[in-house]
Amino acid sequence: MKSRNVLILVGGEVVRTGLEALLLRLPRIGEVRACGQDTLCSELATGSWDVLIVAFEQWRMLGAHADSGPLPVVLVLGDEVPDQHGDLYASLPADGFISLADLSQQSLEDVITRAMAGEMPMPASLARRLLAANPTRITGGDVRTVSLTPRETETLSLLANGLSNKQIARAMSISSHGAKRLVGSLLLKLGVNNRTAAVITALKAGLV
């Protein structure tokens, strides 16, 4: 199986060094390199990275890269969500989240494996912190406009647990095409364009 190259954008030296050491212990991990804000663009332009791990503090930097081409799998690291820029979180690229408090070789391998398989690993505690950091709240009137069918509600619950379309299809005993259609319908009704934003919006609306 092809080795996965990992790029790291983490400001703290202690966390960055520890993360690099853990990554190098994992099987099927190839090159591991840390970059800064000034070198992020050039590193991404090489197209040689399979995974980008970014700390919450640097996550907003990816907003400028969202429309500049495909990104590698983006994993966001941290537990303490900064208060500033909370309203941007739902629009930033993310394929999963890594809890710093629970960081270990096993948890890191699990998150990377799941994200590469199309899942969206996101600890519930981190999801709640994202909501607490986001000053935008959905009002009662807004919540009533989101009307989901029973199948869409079931799909949303599975999506919130980080399941991929393939896993959703298996859990609901439907085809992958059917699962993809249900997920697409959810994104449309929630007014978002990615799975992370769908879960955050649904949590704010009290739908999960």
C-alpha cells in the first residue's frame, strides 16, 4: 500500500515536535514535514501531500486555499477552540478532527485511517466546543424551516458519527448511490456545502 505523506501546520514547537515523532512511528507513513504560513502555498502546490494536519489557530489560513485547487485530507488538531473567527469554521475545509488531549499513536492512526477512507472523525467534545466558539446561532424560526424526512434524520445521525457514504449505505441497507443522494439532500436543506458544516449546523439546530 502507498505510503502517506503528511504536512504539518502547527504553531507550537512542543506539540509540533511530538506530533512529528508520533507520525513517524505509524505504519505506512512516508515523509513528514512541518511548514509555516509563508511556505504553505508552495508546499500545497507540489501536490505531494496526502494529509495536512493543522492546529485550530492556523486553520483559518486554509480559507484562502479553498478555491485554489484540491487540498489533501485536512485534519484539525486541538481542543481549545479560539473565540475569534468562530463564524468561519463551518466554511473551512476539514475532513476530520484530532483531540489533542487524547492524542496517542493509536488515536492518531485511527483518525488518519478513517479520514483517508472517507469518514469524518470528530469527537463529540470538539463538536460542542466548535458550537460554543461560534457566535452565530440559529433562531427558533430558522430551526422550524429545516424539515427532514425520517430517512434524512437517520442519515444525519450516521453522518454525525463520522460514517462515510459507503458505511451509511450499509447501515441503512441501501445502495451507495442512495446514501449519496440522501447526504446531498441534507446539505441542500441545511444550506451548507460540506459534511463538517452539516454536522455543526445540525447540532446548532438541535437536529442531532
